Amino acid sequence: MEAAFPDPWIRQFSIKANDVPAIIAELARLGLGANVVSRGEWARARRAWLPNESITLEGVGKTDADLRAAVSAARRGDPLRWVAVESPEEAEALATFAQGAHVTLDVLFRLNPDVAPETQAVLAVGSGASKFGMTETELTRTVQRLAGAAPGGLRPRGIHLHVGSQLGAIDAWRDGVRRAVAVLGLVRGSMPDFDTLDVGGGFPVAPFGWAPSVPAPGRFAREIPALLETVPADRRPLRLAVEPGRFLVARAGWIVARVLHVRDRGARLAVIDAGMAELVRPALYGAVHPVVALTSRGEPVDDAGPAASLRPGFEPTRVDGPICESTDTLGVHSLPPLRRGDLVAIRDAGAYAASMSSAYNGRPRRAQVLLR
Ligand code: LLP
């Protein structure tokens, strides 16, 4: 990520992907700040010892209490790096709280880029019909209204954008960033402080063992110079930021489970003791997470991905979770003979797994172990 978006790019880890403080701290050591969407996530970043100046607050769900917390931090002389506002209403509420507290907050304005992202519809937040961000007109009007208001409150600093997650191609992202650069250039003419463009996250990860058919971060980054050149030099953003989540952590996490039952249901079926409560992505998005058998020492029996199906003794095995729902399945995987008590691992579970886990069926909070 750093090679693709080197300094002075601001790199903010989107901690909704993985909010374990030890991981946030590890990424902070590598130069990443944290992008948070609530006071809950903010508290996780603070537990990782991040200073507020490297934390940014965004999100469609910010409550008055979240906004007031950002104002209080500024009043204590310890402001967040910025707050990205979602709507004219949110901007007005935040401005009122900030003026009441006699502080000025740096804010970005989230643009709905109105593009058609190359990802699953459920992850395409940059489409025009989505609930996220403001249209170009709403955004410029909101900034103008703030500029005309009494001094103090909010200092408009730029535009925030997030086209979608697990982007399978760069085209929609490029279109979205181009629009943001244009809108930013327009506002910047009358407002020199309007100097920041945060292009969001969305950098994809192909399931382990699959041909790498997704664009790498560098492929996205390579578009930036030409996009900036679409506006005059004095209208370009001075500060650029990215907010990767998945790309930084997806491969780094495995869920370890035990086999509960092995049944013959036409094909072999293994029920294991982890499923949609621990990893909802297959049930929710049809996501593929490779499942491998582990030795008693916790090593993969075969690490060759799909090629393992050629191994003698391996057979296609449907792997289902322990929850009382038939959507609780992890799909078909090539696995060696299994019996109750054997260990298996679900791969690529470092992003949007634990952070999206639930207590459904009365399941306890899972232990998470950080290995170096
Ligand atoms: N910035 C914003 C404003 C976002 O909404 C998100 C993710 C990111 C950055 C980080 O996106 P990433 O680099 O991780 O793609 N639960 C889904 C993914 C939802 C992403 C939500 N927003 C999944 O498991 O695939």
C-alpha cells in the first residue's frame, strides 16, 4: 500500500475491516492512521494508542453523540484529523455544535460519485442510488452555505469518496475520482483551504489459491497523475488520502474450527463449529473463503489451494457451519478424509470476519490470537 501510495499520501486503515487494537497498533507502527465510523471504533483506535490527529471520522451512521464527541475533543485541544460529513443535515448539526463550543473543525464532504462500480451490487456504495454521500449540487451548496455563515464551526477542507469495496476493475474508481477532482477544483477556486481529497478504500483481494485476477493497489494509483492533470495546477488537491481496509488484513486472518459431523449427502458434508456467526460473508455475499484441513500441529494438510483436489484421498466436501440456518455454509472445498475433532481453517478471514461477527445462537465472543 505504501509503495502504491507513498508519502505524502495519508494512509488511513479503515478499521471496520478489523478493529483488534493490536492490529491497529501494528499498522500504526507501519505508518497508518485509523479511519473510524463511530465512537465505538474511535475507542478501539485509542486503545491502540493512536493520537486523535491520526484518526479520521466518517460514516453514514454518525449520531449527534458521535458529532459532539468530535467537538469535545477539539475543545480539549485534541482534535481529530478531520470529520467527513455525509449530508447537509449532518454538516449543519456539526456546525451548530462546534460554534456552540467555540471551536473550528476540519471537515471533508462525502461525494456520491454516481458511478457503476465493478463489484457486487451489495458492495457498490458509489452508485447514484446509494444512501452514501452528497450529490455534486448538494455538496457545493453545503460548502457555499458554510462559507457564507458566521465564522467558526467548520473549516471545509475537501472531498471524501468511497466508490465500493472489492473493486474488480479500476474504471468506476477512476470515474469517481475524476468527478471528485473536478468538484474539488471548482470549490477550490474560491476557497484555498479546500485542499484535501480522500479517495477511500476498495482495493480487492482474490481468495487464496485463485489466479490473481484483481487489480493491485498500484494499478489504481497509476491513474492518479493523469486525473490530477484534468484540472489547472492551482485547483488540484494538496493533500491526498486513501482508506484501505480489506487489502491490509484479509489474508492475515484464519478462523480455526473443529469438525463436528461428517455425513454423506450425495457428496461428502462436514459440519464444523464455526460458521455464519464467526464469518457472515459467505451467507451474506456468497463470498468464497478457502477451507483447509489442519494437522494436529495446526499446519495445512495441503496448501496448494484448488490444486489440492488432485491429491489422492481428497474429495469435494461441502463445509457447513453450526448455526440453525441452511445459509450457514462455506461452500465446497477439496479436503482429505475428516472425522469429528479434526481441525480445519477458514482462510482470508482477517477482514470483515470478527468485526462482523454476531452472538447468534448464543455463541460466545471468539478468542482472537495474534501471531508474529
Ligand atoms: N472507506 C469507506 C468510506 C468505506 O465505507 C470502506 C468500507 C472502506 C474505506 C474500506 O473498504 P475496503 O478497502 O475494505 O474495501 N463487509 C463487506 C465490505 C464492506 C465495506 C464497507 N466500507 C465485505 O465483507 O466484503
